[in-house]
Amino acid sequence: MARNYRHTLFNDAVKVLQERHGSRAAYLKMDAGADGTPDTLTAKELGYIALRDSFYMASVNADGWPYMQHRGGPAGFLRHIEGNRIGFADYRGNKQYISTANLAGNDRVSLFLMDYPNKDRLKLVGHAHSIELADDPALVTSLMPEGYRAVPERAFLIDVIGWEWNCSQHITPRFTEAEISAAIQPIAAELNQLRAENAALRTQLSGE
């Protein structure tokens, strides 16, 4: 069960509001026995992570400002390494290095993974650190998607301490070009067949 996610984020101020609005009793019963032990990533979470081609990662800077960054790549670029550790290669980009600097001062991160077609979302919290390419080239290159044209600079490793599946309410389905192409493939095949049959009939009629 994903108890530690709520155990970590439900501080006293959150609990006061839950009590005020009538949800505290339900959460208290749901999370009975939570003791800070990390939520174990199961096959369901790992399978979901392996199919994602993007996610959002939030970190916090030294002044307390949250920073959200989109990360993308081929499906599966965010990888399970071992246990509750996941990681990904950080590609050369605009050279702002905000996330990298934030993690040097505060290793807490939150990840938001979306599956728009199926209206699913998975939230993760954990401790992250970066490893420069020069310090461990074998590790960084091992996290590069095969054949992907990007230049790796470092790796981000995240030790997940909590996860939670969010409800699907208010998620608007969206589809990638590849997903749309796969969905309309049967229609396109039928259309091509009808065009061929139509051309054959035209040829037959013109010869009569």
C-alpha cells in the first residue's frame, strides 16, 4: 500500500484542513500503521514508468521557490535501476542547470507521470542526486536510450520513498502522433482497400 506518500506529505497543517473538511477520518483509517517505511515500487508502478515518454520533476531552490521541469525522451528513458531506485540520463540543453543546482542544496523531488489516453497519473516523491558524466561515464551512458540523438551530461538517480495513484477525474485524454496513427490504421487500411476496389471497377467499366 502507498502509505508513506501520505505519511510524508500529510503534515499537521494538512491534517487540520482535512479535519475541517471531513476527510481526516477516512485517511487516518487508510494509513493506519504508516511508520515512514518507503512505499515499495511494485510491478504495476514499474511497468507504468517503463511506458512513459515524459514526466515532470519538481525541486526546490535555496530560497524556497519550487521549480518544475519537463523531462522527455523515448518511452522507457526513465528506468528502474534496483529496489526503489529509478534514474535517467540528463541531456545537454539550454545550460540553465536549475534542477542540478537545486538538488545540491535540497535532494527532495516530486515526479508527476501522466498517461493521458488512459487518464492515469502516478505521483512519486523521493531523494535525488546527480552524477556527472566525467565521474561515472559507464553509469550515465547506460541510461541513454539506444539510438537516441542527444548528448548526455549527467545522470539523475532518485530513491523513491512514496508513491500514489491519483484519481482520473478532470483528466482530458490526449494522444500522441504515434497513438493516433495506430488507432486509425484499420480505417486507413480499409480506405486503401476501397480505393483499390474502386479503381478496379472504374477500369472494368471503362473497358466495357
